[in-house]
Amino acid sequence: MARNLTNWDPEDEKFWNAEGKRIATRNLWISIPCLLCGFAVWLYWGIITVQMINLKFPFSQAELFTLAAIAGLSGATLRIPSSFFIRIAGGRNTIFLTTALLIIPAAGTGFLLQDPETPLWQFQIMALLSGFGGGNFASSMSNISFFYPKNVQGYSLGMNAGLGNFGVTTMQILVPLVMTVGVFGGSALILANSSGTLVGKIPAGTETYIHNAGYIWVAILVPLVIAAWFGMNNITAEHVSPGLDSTVGAFGKILGMLAVGLVTAAIGLWLLLPESAGGSGLELSKWIVLPLVIAATVFALRLIRGPIRQSLEQQYAIFRNKHTWAMTVIYTMTFGSFIGYAAAFGLAIKVVFGFQHIEVDGVVTHTTVNPNGPSALMYAWTGPFIGALIRPIGGMISDRFGGALVTQIISVVMVACALGVAYFLSLAYASETPEDYFLPFLVLFLILFAATGIGNGSTFRTIAVVFDKVQAGPVLGWTSAVAAYGAFIIPKVFGEQIKATTPEYALYGFAAFYTICIGINWWFYLRRNAYVKNP
């Protein structure tokens, strides 16, 4: 099998039917599980931290929220260099190496979780490196976009992204289950609070193997890395990865660009975090730091000399296209919401519904365990499951009716659901029996997840139609990079508003943002004289 494909034109129907579809399908079905593991390793902190609370790890709720936020910011930042990997290093080379890198945080997290006395900063390093999984989305989507013709881009990208997003659900189901058995050895820890899995609650006093949350992914990743090496292809055609040099040289470029992203993400986190959590203590506003991190990463990559800089200069042309910026905002609404809610959903259930909110001397306290509270680990998987499952359907519907129209409809649904979730959150966080409000909270949140999933598919359809074949791949990567900051912003905002005892304010803010996106989508793609009518 040829590892490098020198001639590739999926728009040629004869070529596509003769051999193109078979090759593209093989690459897609190796790409999907690799991306699935990327999402799992990136976002498993939302589940791990719930269990750390149940095991009485010596960290505050606010400190545990920082782990999900660190992974979120790191993964989003690493998507910026990852957006440009395919042209510079080739698809096969990129997917193989970036999937192999996931073994480092997975193994490291498993090792550290065996000791509850492990200091916070070591977990924070693993959370930072977990960002490799978040970065992989940009390169994976860019790679698959080159394999398929435009008339099935909604389907192919929806399958890669949607089933890849199942990494969140797979992780949220698998991790609680593997923590119940000593499959990888090591000492068990004893639950101080009741826990749970998909099938029910686990009582306090039960042995648990929390370190399996990391080790399970090492076991899955090894065969996937082998499959990527032997089963995938680099497309060396002029519009994809021309002039591809040695594999070792490609690996060096990828590692160097990832190092740039890790450094800028680490500096941003240092500016954001309080001194007690290893930060500078400046605690600068995230709305200031995040644009600085994005700008610094883009600028630092441009300082690299040689062929990398030449390739980046060509790909940076996307920043002169107004549609790049419109789709960046719109995709942030859909994917940014999905990934951010997925990161925060389990811990939000635990903190809001797992404790009684009792008034003592005129002050409401939030530290008494609620014996009737729902198990966060039992329900955390449901939202990401629905959002990922429906994503390919969103792509197929958009292929038929137009991406912008579908996006507009789901945007209205997202506004309504966000306001509804906010209402029930406000009631629950002021109640001695918050479980009374859990069912409407859950139902509305699941509809919200479904809307984000459909919107993910519809925005990919829009991008595939609006941009030419040279720009579509980098634009997919770039928009997904910015949108991925939702995995940082949403847990961070939830943490801040829970600390302020007003979690509903987070949802009010998100609803306001969705309303702005409705206007942008209408102006660019739905009004009478739109730039591109309902792409």
C-alpha cells in the first residue's frame, strides 16, 4: 500500500468510485477512534475530579475545577498549531504522532492518582499535557476534509467529529466502570462519599481504583497508534501536503509547533490562576488573557524560519477572509458549547445537586452532603452522548437543507434551553432539596446538548461550501481551535459563578452570546442579499 498519495482528486467521479472512496473510508475509520481517544484523554478530568471529591483528595472544589480548565485551555491552544499540521507534515504522520503523544498524560495521570498526597501542581502538568487530545481535533478534521468530495462533506466531517466526540461519552461510561476493578493492579482507595456508574450508586466504604482512569487509555491507544502507522496515508498533492520531507523531519515540525502552544498556554494559565493554585496571583481576566494567548501563539509560529514559515504564510491567508471570522464565532457557539458543557456537566451536577443548600443565620451554606442527590457519574455521560450521536445527523440534514438554515433554528433552541437551565439552577442552588429540580434541569440540558450537536454538523457544512479546497482544511482547524476554548471558559465561568453562589448567571451569559450568533449567521448567510445564501 502506498503511504503517500501523489494524485488525489475526490471531485473526479471516476477516480472516486474506482479507488478514492475505498481509501478515504479506510482513513476515516482509523481517524475516528484516534480522535475518540483524544477527546477522552482531554476531558477525563471532569470525571476524575468528581471521584477525587468522593475519595477526599485534599483539594478544594475551586482547585479541582482548575484541572478541567487547564486541560481546556491547553487543548484549545494546541489546536492553533494543529490547524496547519497537515500541509506541513502530512495526514498519516500527524495522526500517528499526535495519537502516540496521548500515552504520556494517560500513563502519567494513572501513576499520580495512586497517591492522594500527590501535590496539585503535578496533576496540573498532566492536565496541561492532556491538551494534546484537544489539539488533535483540528488536525484530524483538516485531514479528513481533503479525502472527501464537497457533496458529502457534511456527512464525512460529521462522522469524524461526531463519532470522535463519542470519546467524551465513552470516557464518562468507561472510566467509572474500570475504577471498580483492579484490572491494572495497584492499591485500591476507599470511597469516603458514595459514587456511581452507569448502572447505579456505589456506597461509601467501597474500594476503588481511580488510577485506572488513566491506564485504560494506554491500553487502547497502543493498537490505535499501530493502526495509524500502517493504515493511513499522506496526500502529497499540491493542494494538501506538497513537498513532504522525511517522516522524522515531519515529526520534528509537529513537536516544535506543539511546544510553542504548550508554552503560550502555560504562560496564560500562570497569569490566570491564583497563587494558591500555582499561578502568579495576578488573576487577570480570562477575557484579556485568552486573546493574548491566541495572538501570542499565532505570532510565535510565524517566527519559525524555513519551510514551516513559508507554508504558514500561505495558510494564514484565511485570516484575510471575512467568512473565517464569521464562522469562528458561529462555530464557537456550537462546538464551544458542546465541549465546554461536556467538561463541566458532571462536576456541576455534583456541586449543585449533590449538596444541600441550607440557610444558617441568614447565610446559605453549600457543604452538607445531600443523601438524595443524583450520582454525577450516572448522568454525566448522557449529554455528550446525545450531542455526539446526533452530530452526523446534523451534517446530513444540512447537506439537504443548507447549513445556515439549520444553524439558525438550533440557535434559537439553544437560547431557550440556556434560559430554562438557568432558571432551574437558581432554584436548586437555593434549596435544601435540590433534587426536586434535577429532572427539568436534566431534560433541558439534554436538549441543549442535542442542539449543539446538530449545530456542529451544520457549521461544518457551511465551511465546506463557503471556502475553496485549499482554505477549507485550515479554516476547519482554526475555527475548531477558537471554539475549543469553550472547554476552558465554561468550566471556569461555572466555577466562578458557583463560588459567587449564582450559577444561573453563567447560563444567562451564554444565552446572550447565542443571540449575537443568530444575528451574525443571518447577516452573512440568510438575509436577502447574504454573502453566500444558505450554504
